[in-house]
Amino acid sequence: MSVEACAGLVQRGDPDRFRAAMAAPVAARSRLFPLYAFNLEVARAPFVTKEPMIAEMRLQWWRDVVEQIAGGGPVRAHEVATPLAQVAREADLPEAALDALVAARRWDIYADPFEDQAALDAHLDATAGGLMWLSAKALGAQDAEEAAIRQIGFGHGVALWLMAIPGFEERNKRPLVDGRPEAVRDFARRGLDALKQARGTRITGTAIPALRAAWQSEAVLKRAVAEPRRVAEGRLAPGPAAASAGLALKAATGRW
């Protein structure tokens, strides 16, 4: 039940966030890895079973953990829940954001499409936006910066979502409200706009390593805008060399 165990989980299950965290100062990693491991455990909970009721129970288990953390009492012994509780309590992370991150994953259990674009946007805000805010707050971000940080998370979320489209379709999911190329281009542009708007806000320096999880998002979204067909073809992700170079440059220059 350690940060090292969380890091191992993230390395195996979420390698891009692992690389971003490893570019952060050591002290920051001890707060990022439990949050990233929590996100990973919650994200994969709906997929470890084909039984919706069991998937619901797995997500409820994590919602109960969040409630226990907020209550200040003992938390269930678990390799992720225990370090998560320490980080959440030390950084006074909001229960609502932690719970929303879990609750949003109920969408993955069922085959129902999003009702409209607003519902998809809300899903991305609760998941990618919520995780970005929680991780930045854990590193010292101020409450006044939440809106801008969630914008970064939204842009990152759009990029991740578009890269995941082929996988969703293999599972017979309908991840987009409108899958036409022009609609995909507009969606990617909104992600880019969110990143651009957020760059106009000064963010507490110690929180920047958390924002670096989105280091590939701008390049991914620009590809989607230029060639929307890349989305269905699964050709949005940058090559390993370019991705590594981009992360190294941002870490060296203190940017996200």
C-alpha cells in the first residue's frame, strides 16, 4: 500500500501519464501517482466484467472509498485507496470532484449513447477535467485557477477521446454525438480553443507538473482538425520519439 505500488499500476496501465509524472519533481510524484492510479482503477472497473450489476458494484466500492476519505475516518485497506486517502486529506481535495470522476464511468457499463453534446462535454469535464483539477490542486493550485485547469483537462480529454474512438467502436459503443468529419473537426477545434484560453491564465508554478499530462494534446487535436479521417483510422497519436522530445522540452522549460 505505497506510492511505489501506485506508480507500478500507472506504468503498466497508463504509460503516458506515467511518463508525465516521472518528468515531475520527486515530491510531486508522490501525490500524482495515487491520483493517476485511482483514475486507472475507476476507468477499468466497468470492463473487468460483462455483468452490469457487478460493474456498478465495483464503481460503488470506489464511491464508498471517496465517502470514507471525506468522512475523515478509517478507509478500506487497498493498495490505491490508502495512499489516495493520504493525498486527498493532505491536499483537502474536494469530495465532489473525486465522486464525479467515479460516477461518470457508469457510461462505460452500458451501450446507451450520449443524449447530446452537452452530456459528452460534461463527461469529459468530470473525468479528464476532474482529474486535471484534482492533480493540480494536490500540487498547490489555487481554487481561483480551477476553471482554467479544467479547460486544460477538457482539451486533454477531447484528445484522449478522439484517440480512443476505434476502441469504442470495437465494443459497439457510440462515443460521438455526431461522427461526421466536419463535426469531428469542430469537436477537435473546441479542444484546441480550451487549451488556448487556458494558456492566458497564470497557474501556480508548483502545479505545472500536473498539467504536463496534457503535453501531447495540442498536436493530437491539430491532426484531427487537419485530417478528421485519422480519428476513425486510429492515426492521431504522435510517434514515440516526437512524444518523448516534446515532454522533455516542456519539462526543461517549465511549460505544460
